[in-house]
Amino acid sequence: MKVEFRTVIEIPHPPFFITPSSRLMFLGSCFSNAIGKRFIENRLNAVSNPFGTLYNPYSIWQLLRMIGKGNHDFSPYLFKKEELWFSWLHSTAFYNKSRQLLLEQLRHDMEKTDEYFRQTDVLFITWGTNRYYTLANQEQCIVSNCHKCPSDTFQEHQATVEDITSMGKEVISEIIQYHPQIRFVITISPYRYRKYGFHGNQLAKATLLLAADHLAKIFPDNIWYFPAYEIVLDELRDYRFYADDNLHISNQAEEYIWERVKDILLDKDTLHMMQRWDSIRKRIQHQPMNPQSESYRSFLQTLVEDISLFGKDYPHEDIECYLNDLKKKTNYCL
């Protein structure tokens, strides 16, 4: 009798697959950043967190609604802190000394995000917590990032399963009306929120899990749930799969989940494309002992040919920057 020392999560096959030409977008927590980064590194057409890291469902629904309605006005959400302007709807990566310049930057970024979103095939949404914050003097303003402002600036709330499902149903229905082909992948971040207490963290995750399940049942043709949270809790049931803070998951755990994502969501052509690019990427990173040798020049010429062929086979991929850089190196070898 074979003894199993871990529980392997069985993942049902999704009603769709990601192809080499698929356009992907990732919105959500730091876990969304980690997985989105791997898609981008593997030459998949993806955009990851164009507003910065988002933790709660309400912030995600709010920004998706702004995209859908073509609302690019962030002026009500700007505020000044320590001589810099920030946005309550964006992460701390978005700031400027000038209010007007920040507003122009955010509008420009939103226009690009809006244009990309309307051609997106699969939207990945990762929720971290059901806790969300509003401004104390403006309860209708949901805050995506507190920007380390004093706690009395905000009011804390807990979204219920019904809250998340109700708003999600409205937003997703609106999106499907003007973008019927889009598919959603919902995941729950494995990150542990210690500041809420570990029991509170579990209650928050349970709320998110139930809301995700409800939405997947409401939109069975458009929404698919990927069990990243369950994989970490059951398959990777060990602190060695967490980072030094014992809250975030480790790079090793992220890689394992990435492999599970690839196995279940990517079609054969996409996997083949990624294998080809991985071989090219490793050769691009090669550091020669003698950059002016004939052997290195021949190596570069072969690499240029392989990248050119890759570009012909996958015309949606932008490989010109790699070709230009390699051609400069080839000339240096002459």
C-alpha cells in the first residue's frame, strides 16, 4: 500500500485555456503580483496591478466599475501628505509633487488600462481580506491604501459574503454586457493577516471563499476559482514554504503554485512557446569570458536568428528590443 505524505489538491479543469495570444490582467494582493510577474517573465501578454496592490474586493470592484464606465477622474481621491500628492485608490508607488501632474499621470495610466482591459481575455482577481477602510469624514470613499496615515483618518469595515457577492454581481454583469468574451479567475491570497488575529484572519478568508463560490455559481461560464489558498494550506503545510515573517509565502511556494497554474490553465501551444522563450532567455543572460571572440560572435548570430524565428512564429510578441541589443553586441565583436 502506497503511503501519501501530503494532500494533493485536485483542481477541476477550467472552461477555457490561455493561449499564446491571450491578453491577461491581474488585479489584487501581493500574491497577484507574484503570479502576474511569472506570466510576464514568460512572454505572456499580461498587465499586473496597474493601480498597485489591492487587498479587498470592494477596492477591486470600485476600480473595475470606473474602467467600465470610462471614468478617468481621480480628482476626488487625491490628497497631500508631506509635500507630496497621493491617491486613495492607488498604492504608494503613485505620487507627485504637483497635484495636477499626478492627476494627468493617473488619467493617462487609466486610459491605457481601460484600452487594454477591453481586449483582455482573462482577468485574474486575488482577494486578500474582507476588511476595508473608508475615510472617516467621507464614508463613501473606499480606500485602497492607507498610505501610513493616522488611524483616525479612517473607519474600518468588514464586508460580508452578501456585500461582496452583491456588488460583484453588479460589476461583473456590467462588464459582461460590453465585454461578453472575458473570463475571470478568482483566487484567495494565502497571505496571513496577523494584525487581525489568526482567528480573525481565518474568518476573513472564509468570507472571501464563500463569496468566490457564490459568484462562480452565478456566472459558471465566466468565473473560475483557482485554489491557491487551499494549495498552500494543504499541499504546502509547512513553515518552510513561508517567508521569514511567517506570513507571506516563500518564493518556493510561489513557484509551486505557478507550476499548478501552468498545468491547468495553459494550452499546449502556450507551454511550447514558453519553453522556447526560456531557452532564449537563458542564452540572452549568458556572460562570455571573451566578448570579442569569434565563438561568441557566432553564438550571438545564432541567437539573433532564433529570436527572429520566435517573433515570426508569435507575431504578437515584441522582440525588437532584444534583437537591437544583440545586433549591437554582434557589431562590438567585429
